[in-house]
Amino acid sequence: MADLDQFREETRSWLEANCPPEMRQPVEDEGDVYWGGRNATFKNETQKAWFEACVAKGYTVPAWPKEYGGAGLEPAEAKVLREEMARIGARAPLSSFGIWMLGPALLHFGTEGQKQRFLNEIARGEIRWCQGYSEPGSGSDLVSLQTYGDDKGDHWVVDGQKIWTSYADEADWIFCLVRTDKTNKYQGITFMLFDMASQGVSTKPIKLISGSSPFCETFFDSVSVPKSYGEDIPAYVGQVNRGWDVAKYLLGHEREMISATGGVDRPTSLGAVTSRQGELDPVLRAEIAQFDVDALAFTAMSEKFLDEIKVGKAHPAQPNMMKYAGTELNKRRNELLMAAGGSRALEWESEETEGGKPARGWLRTKGNSIEGGTSEVMLNVIAKRILELPGA
């Protein structure tokens, strides 16, 4: 405990010295989030300084081993760092699907060559990944995917389509589920890694009801994917035709990421945010207070689940539970923000509302209960795996 207290003091001192005041302000727009990648640019010098300080310290991926670009922190130390960053409202120095999803899969299934190359590139913000999972006819029933890789000996020729591919139009590489054996539904999928600049890859943005979207359709037209990128660096994770094992593992981390929208990383309570709206109806104030209590309970639950995952005691279906609870909380939060904002919150284009930010944000949350696994599927998994209820 004494060592942990000392680490907390050292962490506070380091954050005070290295996290600029501008990087302690709430994120206001997409430019405030740094995603890295080969075409990335910094919004300003303070964003760059904060990112570079964290890279040097290993704090873009603090719990990863030092040899892969992390800080090698123990779980308790990583938790202290999260708490101290939340205490001052520090922004994440780097946002990345490589950190949240691919990285954990590589740490678990990857070869040493893959870890040395890709994890270090992710930690340094040199590569930006997107996820090739859902297809037009394979969403909740993902294992029915039809994107096919034809084996040509030293490479595959991939043809097919993915949908809802977040930031595919800005990504450098994709981690992609490709069917490589048409005779076996579950044991015929390979988890491939390839460059989005490859000939035959194209993307088309999907515009949502909120007026904008990170989502894209992604098309593969005879894309040549080599089976190796060098010694001990295969272009697939795990084993050929056993990509479903990797996919399921990664989905757990994706659902943990999406569950965070419920408020686990929000330094400011909803009550404090809505108090700026002026006098509110007492019933609405009570609903907002109840939300803040529920958000705190969700945060405690999330910390408990994360601790259990780190020591191998987590139930396999816990990420489904976190994902469902987190997305429902986020939808509730935005409903209450709209209610507190009154008619002003319905505005769509003025400078006063930053281009209709409240309304567009509210509309965007409707997709939370679809992406990363629909709420209906999550509830079915919870009923079957956690509550052990009988099937219909």
C-alpha cells in the first residue's frame, strides 16, 4: 500500500508537469481527439506535447509491457493512473481501435514478431486500425459472413463487403474476418491483417440521421493479401480457419469500450452539466440525480469487472452485461440533456448550439444499442449465460 501511495504521488507530480491546462478541458469536437496514423495531424502544439510526453512514458498503453511500447504498470498502478487522470479531467493522449480491440487480441494470440511490430506501432500512434466485422447480411449473426479469401499459395485474394466500418476512410490497416473455408461455418474464418491502401480496397461513408457518421461501407475487389509480412509476422492472428476464436475474444474488449459511454470516464456529473441550464422542473432534477447515482454504480461495477478480468475470474458474458448497461445509460443521459435543454436543444444549425450538438448527439446515441452487438442479443446472452434461464 505504501508503494501504491508513493506511485500516486509520483503520478500526480508527473501529470502536473506534463499535462497542459488545455488538455484538461472537456472534448468539444472531433479535432480534440487524436487518433494517430500515417496521415494524422495535431490540432495544436499542446495536443502534440501531451501525446509525446505520454508516448515517452508509455502512458498511451500503460498496462502493456515495456517491450511493446507500454509502461508495464501493474493493474493496481494502472487503476491509480486512470483515477489521477480523471481527477484533473485529462484527455486520453491517443484514441485507437488498436489500443481498445486489436492490441488485447495480439497480446493474447499474436506471435512475438506481430507483437514487436504492430503493438509498438499502435503505442506510438504510427498506425490507425479499423475493424472489418459486420456485413450487410451478417450483423448479429456475424458467423454467417461471406467475405471470402481464395487461397493462392503465398497469398489470398479477398472479395466481399463490410459495413458499419468505423473510420474506414481514415484508417491505415484493417483487422478483418474473412471466410477461408466455405464448408465449415465456425472453423472456416481467418482473422486477417492488411493495408487499407491495398489495390481493390475502397470505402464509402454512411450518413446517419444525426447528419454525420464515422461509419463506412468497405469493399474488397480481388484484394491480394500476403500470408506473411516478414519473419514471424503472419498476416493472420491465431490460426488459419480459427479466426472465430480471436473474434470472440476481441468482441469482449469492444463491448467494454462501448460500455464506457455510460459514464465511467466522465469527470463531470450530469447534474453539474444541466445546472448551467438554469432552473429545472423538480421532477426532472430528481431524474437527473437518479441518473448520476446509477452512473456511479455503473462505474463501480465496471471497476469490479475489470479487476476480475485482469485476474482471470470474470464471467465470459460480463462484457455483454457491461455493454448493455453502458449503452442504455448513455441513451438515458442524452434524453435528460435534451429535456433539460428545452426548445434550445432542438435547434439544428446555430452557432449557439455549436451546430445542433445536443440534438445530433441525442440522435447518435440511438445507434449505441446496435453497434458492437444489439441490445436484444446482449439480453439473450445475459439470460442464457448469466441468469441460466431456459430457452424458448
